[in-house]
Amino acid sequence: MSIKILEKTDDSMRFIVEGITPSLANTLRRIILSEVPCMAIDDVMIIENDSILHNEILALRLGLIPLKTDLDSYRLPEECECGSELGCPLCRAVLILDVEAKSGERTVYSRDLVPEDPKIAPVSGDIPIVKLAPGQRIRLEAYAKLGRGKDHAKWQPVSACAYKYMPEIQVDHQRCNGCGECVNICPKKILEKDEKGRIEVKNPLDCALCGDCMSVCPQDPPAIKVNGNENSFIFYVESVGALPVERIINEAFKIYDKKCSEFLEQISVKINVPKKDENNQS
């Protein structure tokens, strides 16, 4: 397997993975979406709430605020030895919200959440939570913990995770008459005519594999062929900001390796179990 990075920003990455099967590509996608843990608010202790939102709705909105995550300092609740419902400093982080609208209306933003641990803070401070009328106040303690996307979407570390087959585009110039129908219909504009009227391919990685160019070609069979390489994939991963995108991908491979190791151990145990002697069964 080989990996080549095409584009990379602080929160997103586009890369090519070669030498894997479609099942492995889909497994990696599903692990990123549902198995890589991140922080999210799960329990809220409301002391005072004069706002228009009910306590349950307020807690729900707090849970959907992406939080920066430190996987090296915190444990998953099921792996922590404390056994406490609200957790301990090793498996939960506390954020305090104490806001009052004194003279006029006030919008409460995610920046108003004050974390005890600066490493577990809202990814963005500009997320609106609720609007307070004059005299209204909110006081609460929010408890964040690690979780997985398979339990709730608020624990998904990514906002997008998708892949497609590597496009393979071939133009038979001996049969192509240069009519340009494929150029006009291509939604991604990856085909163009050169000065000699030949159809050329530019930016093949942007191809959506829709096949429209083949359907409009007047030749039978079409003079252009578009296929997807089933052993090469283009991945796009976009983080919500809780974890760097590189850490998300690395954690996904670690989880995949752990699952494979556990599976092989179970197989070896079953193979080594001695068969019962049919003549000496009790």
C-alpha cells in the first residue's frame, strides 16, 4: 500500500491510496466515522436556566458543539477505573457556563463556555447557543467525555469522509472524430480540444466517473472509455476541528490493526481447542 497526499489544510486532506481493495477502503471510511473517539458534552448539570429553551434542548445544543480533543490525556469512560457516573479527571472534562443579560438582550456563544482544562475547549467561539432577554440568566456545569460516532453523531471527528475510485480515462484518437460532444457535456470540465482538434484529458483526478462522455459519443463503441481502478482510491477527509486530520487517519489505522489482531487471536484460540473424543464424552 502506498499513500500520496494531494491537498492538505489544517482541517482537511485529500490523498491517494494505492494497493488496497474496495472492502479495505470502505472499512477505513467506516472506522473514521464511527470508531475514532473525540470529546463532546454528554452530561449537563443545570443550576439556573431562565432562557426560552427547555433544559433538554439547551443540553442538546451544548452536546453538538465540537470540542478540541486530547487523546493522550483522557480515557474512554468504559476504560477508566473510576466507575463514576460523571467520571473523574482522567475520563471527563468540565466546562462552566455562567451568563446573565443585565441591561439588554444578549446572545450566548460557545466562547462563553469556560473550560477547566484549556485543551478541552470549543473549536470555535462563534457558535450561538441561546439568546437571553434582559434579566435572564444561565448557570450550568457541562461534563465532556470521549465517545465514538457509532454511539452518537456528536462524537464523529469528521464532517466529511468519502472516497472514489481512481479515474482511468482513455481516448481512442484513431476513432475519435473530434466532434466535441464529450467536452460540452462533461460536468467537471476535464476534457478539452487542443489546437489540432484532438480531445485531451486535463485534471483526470477531478473526474466524477459519471460516464456522460461515453453516452454522448456518436461512435459505437464510444471512442472514449472511463473506468475506475478498483485498487486505487482518492480519499477526502475533513475534520470538525476536534482532532488534526492526520491524527484522525493515524488513529483509524491503529483501530483497524487492533481489530485485525483481536480477530486473529480468536481464530488461533478456536483452532487450538482440542476436539472432544466422541468415545469418551461424559
